[in-house]
Amino acid sequence: MDLGQWSGKAVETATAWTDANQRVLRELVDFSAATAREGVRLYAELQQKALEALRVESVEKALELLEGQAQTFVRSAERMQLSAEQAGKSIHETCTTAVAKIKDLYAQV
């Protein structure tokens, strides 16, 4: 293999890693945005529950509102977990694809 072929392989390798890095970065940005949206949603729901709590006239109703807040936290955590799992799966697939491309590229040597 001559120098031109080696430099061609190096460029293809760098391109594969650059593409993978861009996809991973995009996933991380999307996950960060989803996390921020979820934080805003959670804050809004908790604020609404807090306002409802100010109007409560009985202990029973107060306990129901507290249970509702706990359920809000659980739903929020579940949505965050799902987003994290999806981002992790996509990042894993991206890296697996990049490694496979590079292996194929150098298998041709």
C-alpha cells in the first residue's frame, strides 16, 4: 500500500469519526433540550399543585395534593429515564456503526 492509499484511508477514518462525533453531539444536545423541557414542565406542574394546596380546606385534600406531587415527580423521572435510554441507544448505535465502517475500511488493506 502506497502513501496515497494510506492518506486516503486516514481521511476516510477521520471522516467516519467526525460524522460519529457530530451525531453523538446532536444526541447530547437533544437530550439536554429534553431535560430542560422536562424541568420546565415539572416546575409548572409543581407550581400549579402548590397553588391548589393554598386553597385546601381539609387534611384529606392536602394529602391528595401531596400524593399528586409525588406522582408528578415519578412521571417526570420516567420521562427523563426514557429520554436517557433513547439517547444512550442512539449513541451506542452511532459508535457501533463508526467502528464497523473503520474495520471495513482497514480490512480492505
